[in-house]
Amino acid sequence: MSEFKHIVRMAGKDLSGDKKVQLVLSDIKGVSVAYARAVAYTAGVDPFAKLGSLSKEQIELLEKIMKNPVEHGFPSWMLNRRKDYETGKDVHLIGSDLDIAVRSDIGRERRIRSRRGIRHELGLPVRGQRTRTTGRKGLVVGVKRKEVRMREEAAKTTRGKREKAEAEPEKVEAKEPEKKT
């Protein structure tokens, strides 16, 4: 048995060797717990063993299976990118590859001016969520406090009095008394 490794580098990320294989693999972006367990069983590794106790060959095999699961007999429903837009193949992306693919998909939606692309541009919910009460940004929207309401009403009344006072002198000038001749 090889020496215990506290930090293991896989898929461009440092993983803790103290955790179980299926849980630590799920720390990689694009890998769920179920996918990680399937990868471990395919590689012939106990998913409940500590990652740091595995040999270098087992770790390399795990990474190879994670990056190309179709070659190792994974069903297409388990992959995160079926019928890829550019290649048309079923692939599973992990890490930065997943980020790049999502960013390019959003860019394509924006370029063709689809509804989803426009919603992405405006920063609004894309998948049909309600916007009347949720997703608000900025100041708090809701019931006004009593003090604020009183100040607003006072401001309205003073504004109204000021406007009336400005309008009355104009009326007085228009109604000059007639001179007797």
C-alpha cells in the first residue's frame, strides 16, 4: 500500500485526501455524488475509501473515466451534455470545460436574439420564474413605515401651498383695477 496523500490533484483541482472518494469527487464542478459513485465502481475502487489511500494508477484511472465516460460504458442519460451543439455527440464536461461551454451557449443565445438570450442580457430570470414579487434588486420594496409616509404627505402639502402662492400673484397682476377717466 502506498503512502497516504493529504492533497490529491484531479481535473485541475486540489482535493482533500481525508474524504471518501464519492464525496470528494463531487467537489469537482460537473460531478454529482451519483456520477462520482458510478465512476468509482467502474474503476473498481471502493467509493467509501479515502481518496488519499488510493494508488497513483487508481487516481489516474478515476480521472480518465471522469473525463471520457462514454468509452467506459456509461449510459447517455448520466451525462451532463447530451447532443452537444457543436459536435452532436454525448459528452460529459467537468471543471473549466463546463464553464466555457455554458458561456458559449449563452453567447450563442444572445447573438441569435432568442428570448432566453435577451433575458440573460437583462439579468432577468430565464426559465419562467415569476418576477412580480421575487428577484428584486435595489431598495426595499414593500410597506412604507408610518414616519416615511408622514414626511411624504407633509412634503406634498408644502409643495401644494408653494405652487398656489406662486400662482396667485399672477392672477392679481391680471386683475388690475380700472382707471376712471
